[in-house]
Amino acid sequence: MALVSTTAVVSPSYHYDLLLPKARSWCRPRSGGGARLAVLARAGATGAARAWIGSPSGAAVAVDPGGLSYEVESLIDRLSNLPPRGSIARCLETARHRLTLQDFDAVYREFSRRGDWQRSLRLFKYMQRQSWCRPDEHIHAIVVGVVGRQGPALLDKCLEVFHDLPFESRTALSYTSLIAAYARNALHEEARELLDQMKAAGVAPTGATYNTVLAACARAIDPSIPFDVLLGLFAEMRHDPSPSVRPDLTTYNTLLAAAALRFLSDQSEMLLRTMLEAGISPDPASYRHIVDAFASAGNLSRVAELFAEMAATGHTPYPSAYLGLMEAHTRVGATAEAVAVLRQMQADGCAPTAAAYRVLLDLYGRQGRFDGVRELFREMRTSVPPDTATYNVLFRVFGDGGFFKEVVELFHGMLRAGVKPDIDTCENVMVACGRGGLHEDAREVLDYITREGMVPTAKAYTGLVEALGHVAMYEEAYVAFNMMTEIGSLPTIETYNSLANVFAKGGLFQEAEAIFSRMTNNAGIQKDKDSFDALIEAYCQGAQLDDAVKAYMEMRKSRFNPDERSLEGVLNAYCIAGVIDESKEQFEELQSMVTIPSIIAYCMMLSLYARNDRWTDAYDLLEEMKTNRASSTHQVIASMIKGEYDHGSNWQMVEYVLDSSNLEGCDYSLRFFNVLLDVLWWFGQKGRAARVLNQALKYGLFPELFCDAKLVWSTDVHRMSVGGALVAVSVWLNKLYDQLKGDEDLPQLASVVVLRGQMEKSTITRGLPIAKVVYSFLNDTLSSSFHYPKWNKGRIICLKSQLKKLQSAIGSSTGAAISGFVPMTDSHLPSPGSKIYTREPQVDNGAAHLTVETLIEEKQSVLLALSS
């Protein structure tokens, strides 16, 4: 917060521009400063002060070339091109009789604007030696100001220029210019001495003189000047008999800023009342300082009272004043008070601005009050048209909140309303599309960007890559990645990480490795923590568990601190490998890092215990989740796994938790549903698993899961956990049963996709967990109907001839009616000590859970006999 306002003062005759010191050393007294001032003190002068239009401190004044004469423009050009040892006399030789002091004034103003103090001094010294253009006081003041801007080292030259002016010609103009030079360099004591010497010399200070000294003292630090001293200078101004010395807006703003810096709310209120009594209206800077003072004192409610009093007396504050008060409330999270400011603003007759609504929209969004955001936005549209900045806030708020489709709808509404999006708008929408997997909408926004002549940024392309990845469109994501390079929008590390995450979700670890190799070798970008997290996930999904642990160790060696996501990645590797002790150790490390491990971490451990028949440990962990008072989500999921929330309003609570997980974005949702489906399968809760899978499909997750084309019926489970894949295959087989039973036209083949990418070409894929378990499950369920084709190792297929046999078997089957190939029922939870998955012979495909009902045994025997 600047202590000195740069707002124009009431009188146009006075203008100064003080810059903050560039170094702390400027605040210390200069050696020899007292001697210089002593010399100055011996020089007395009287003279009539004349009004001037320039800046006594040498403030930069923009020169309009169109308003200068040809001679002045030519002189500026010649002097600008003059070499260091060039002759100024030659530059002036042709125009010396046509130039006036006013012309030189314009030249100095241009040099002041450029900060060219060397040429200013050279020209000044030349003019000193000439009788036809000897500098007057106004020229002296400008040169002092230009040189004074260059730091304390040149203050001696400022004194030389000042002393060159005959003391009988010195007025408030030249004194004020010299005072400003010292004030700008934080030498407030010297500035005050100069003010006293000015008075002693009989030169009456002006308002600008007092303001300059006051500003220097207000900005003083180490130590700071007591506020009473500032009030003393203020009192001198008020009681000065000269009509040209009156506190103006700059004076009050300087004092208000000093009071705010010192947490003096009472003095701020006093100054506000004094300036209103003097007939000076506060400007936005004044209100900002007042709000800061009361905010520092923890008494913002008093500001609202002051604003109400001002409005009642006809001094309604600016909209920016209410906005500043509103922002002060939002910084401390006082939502009700911030809304009250908006209502007071309306009651005081000050129309709310779009900026005021934006502050509240952002506050509601950060607090997760999205219904409040929608209601406030509806109110806003009835009073003030939303602008681009308002829509940008909405896109960010709803995007962070997980309302990705709403972001897209708002974007189309923005276009219909005639509000033109900027590149930030498009980036926000693309990010939301990326997190929500809305690839078609992302492409439309990208088309809009190019159609409007904007260049798509790396952030926009990152959103597109992420959106395509969430629907497993790997080739399209890679094409988009290459396209951005072709148009000159270089990928950032976020882009590389996003593409690697795309491959990681599907277990395409070789492709992820290639991307990071390209990032490091070609782009020269080193991996960060998110890069390692993506690699760990890719290795886990691709069953390269040793490599996952190695990536984690490399991350630690690279001095990246693992977060919850990192630890969950390593925990996943240990759980997939089935090593209980290491998994428990990792889970305990996770518990020490976060208050409560996530549902994802708990479900990983539950699946591990179930697959190893550690039912006592599993039930203890479920009880820990269920009794967790800090998280209702953990309680609901634990109760759902135990079968306590299957009906009515209880299942609505489950759906609410699933809805909440979906708001986190596709990246989190995919991991959440995968581990939840996994634990439900291994706990024998097939019916609940099918309901959860159906909910995931409603959210748009796993869009590649089921495909019924004319030539092929398929299910794609390459992005799923082992248990999730078995749930999906079971649902698909029952769907296949209904299709075969319904006498539909048969496709050429039915296919189960278990792997994608480079691994489709390798024969080792048959030994990977998902491929191995799914293949075993299919053949246990439908005998030898499914097999690996020679042309692809990542698919398990059933040819049309086998489908016909299955269809015939279903049509000729007799006995009790069955609902499908796989019974999707919920079994009773095993008792502690039960051996289900670890008994001999070991069953590793999840097909044999508990005691199989008579109906199931009959159905399986019939189908197996018919299909053999």
C-alpha cells in the first residue's frame, strides 16, 4: 500500500510525484547532509513566487509532439543523438535566436520524462554560460527534480543547481523542488530542516511544500515519525495565514495512509470528519486508507456506520469505497458482513457495480456455497450486466466446484448475451472441460478461440488433452499435444504431466515413459512431483510394481516431498502385489501425514485384507471407518459395504457421497470408483457393485466400457482395477445373455479389452493381473468360448460361431429361469477365519466367493454342458 497518494490535488498549480526509495540505505542520514544544509541556511532570499505549470520535483510530464514547434522537436532530436563529448553549442547554433525559455522548458520536460539527467545537466550548464538563454527559476526547479530522481548520490548536484539561482530569485518553487529531491530519497529530517530554513529566509511555503514534507515524514521508517509530528505539520498548514496554504485532498490522503499504517482508526475517523467539514470530498484512495485503518484495528463495523452517516448527510461514498469494505470482510471470511455491505450500498442509493458482485461470487465459491453463487448471479443480472471478468469468476468457481457442464452452459449463455470472452475465459472453460472429461465441448471452445483470431495457449491445450484422456482417446490426445507444438504454443510441464496422466490411467506405462523422455531430452524440462505421481500410477495400472516403487524412491532422491497422492500411489503398488506388512507400514505413514486417510486408501487396504482372507483385520478397519466422527463419507461407505444402506433414504446417502466424489473431477472419480468396485467384489457384494458401476456410468466415467456395434459387442476394462474389471465383465456377460436370448443379430465377435497401447503387441500381457484374472473368469463362466487372438494380445474374444452355440444353449435350456450368466447377488460377509481366496486349490479370479446357491450350480452345469 503506497503511503503517498498520486491523486491530483485540488489546486492544479501544485503537483508532485514522490517515489518509494529504491534501497533501505536511503533511509539513513547522508554524511555531509548537515553541512550542505548549513550552507543553504546562510543564503537568504526574498522574491515573489510565481505560478508554474511544471513539476518542481521534476516529475515526468508527457510531451505531445503535436504541440511542439518544429524548432523544439529538432532540438530534442539533435540533443538526443548527441555523443557524450559532442558540442551542445553546435546543436543550438542554427536556432539560438528562435528559441525562448518556454521552448527550453519543453525540452527539459521531455528529458524529465525520459529520466535523462545527464543531458539535462549538460544543457543546463551550457545555458548558464549564455546571456540569451540563462535559466530562470522554473528551469532550475525542473533540473533539480530530474537530478533528484537519480538517488542520494546526486543530491550534491541538486544543491549546485539550486545555489546557481540568485537568492533574490528563489521562491517557494525552487525551495519546494529541492525539498522534494530530499523527500524522494527518504531524507525526511533534511526535508524538514529545509522547510524551516525556507521560512527563516522569508520565503512563504505553499501547500505543495507542506505536502512534500508531510509525505516524506509519513513514509519514514526505522524509526517511523510519531503521528503527532504529522498532525503538527497538518496544524501548521491549517493555521497558515496564506490563502495558498490549505490542506487539500493530497494532504488528507497522506495523513490517512499514515494512520492506516499505524493502525490508528480513531485518528482516521477524525481526519475524515475534518476533511468533510473543510468541504473536501474523499476519493477512492481516501476510502481505501480508512478501510485499512479500521481493518487493522478489527473494527470494520464502524466503517459501515461512517458510510451510513455520510450517505445521510449527502456525501454518499464512491462504489469503490463499499467495494473496499466488502473486500476487507472477505479477507477474514466474514460472508454475512460482506453481503450486508452490498445491501447497505443499495440502501444508501449507490448502485452496486459488477466488481462488488464479483467479490461476493468469489467468496461464496471459495466457501462451497454454490447455490448462493447462482442466486446472487441471478440478482446481479437484474441490476447490472455481467461483464467478462464476472464470467471468469463464475467459470473458475464452478470449475473448482466440479460443476463442469454448468461451466459450458454458462459459456454458451455468455455468448448469447453478447459478452465477448477473452483468452482467460476460454482457458477457464477448457480447464473445466479437461477435469470433467468433456472432450466435445473442449473442441468447440478451441474452435472458438481460433475462429476469433486468438492463439490457443498451453493451458487451453492442456485442458483439451486432459479431456480426451478421460475418455481414453489416447491417439486424439497425442495429436492435440503435437498440434500445439506446430502452432508455436510450447507445452508446459503441466501439459506433459497431463498427457502422462492420460496414459497412466490406462496403464500405458511405456507411452508415459516416452513422454517424460521427450520432456527431459527435447524440452529440457525436469520432472516434478506430479510427474512422478503419474509414473507411479502408470506402473501400478500396468502391473509394473517394482518400477512403481523405484519411481517413488527416485522422487524422494530428487527432494520432492510426497503428498497424500504420492503415498496412495505406493500403497496401491503394495496392495496389488499382496504384501501385507509393507502395505500396513505405508498406510500408517499416510495416517501420520493426514488427519484421516482418504476413502481410496481405506478401500485399498480392505481389498488387500479380503483377497488374503484377513477378515478380522478387514472388519476392524471397517469399524474404524464407521466410527469416524470427523468424516460422514467414511461412515456411509463403510455402512454400504456392510450392506446396511441398501434401501430407501439410506441408499440416497450413498448416492450423495458418490455425487460428491464426482465433483472432484474425473481424475479423482476414476480412482475412487475403481477402488470401491474392487473392495465390493472381493467382499462378495456383486449386487451393490453393479449399482455403484451404474452410478459411475451415469456420471460419464468409463465411457469406453460398453460398445454394441454391428460388427462387435465389446467391453473395455483396461482402465479398471481387477475387482472393477470383474464387476464390469459380469454385467457385460449378463447383458450379452439378454442379447443372445432376444435373438438379436449376432456380431462377428464379442471382445473384452484388457490392455491398450504398446503392450497389446507383447505376449507377456497374458500374465498381467487384469488379463490373467479376466481370462480365467470368462473361461470359468463360459467354458472355452473366449480366447486370445493372434492379431492382438490385449483382447479376449469370442467368435460368432461360439456366440451361436451360446445362443442355442440358452434357447434350448430347461428348468428354472436364470437372469444371466453371472448371478449379481450380495453374499453374506464371511466370518473371521474363513478361507475363500487362499484355500487350496487357490482361486485367484474372484469367481468362487461363498457357498453357491443351488440355482447357480444348476445354471452353470447346464451352460457348461451345452457349450462343450
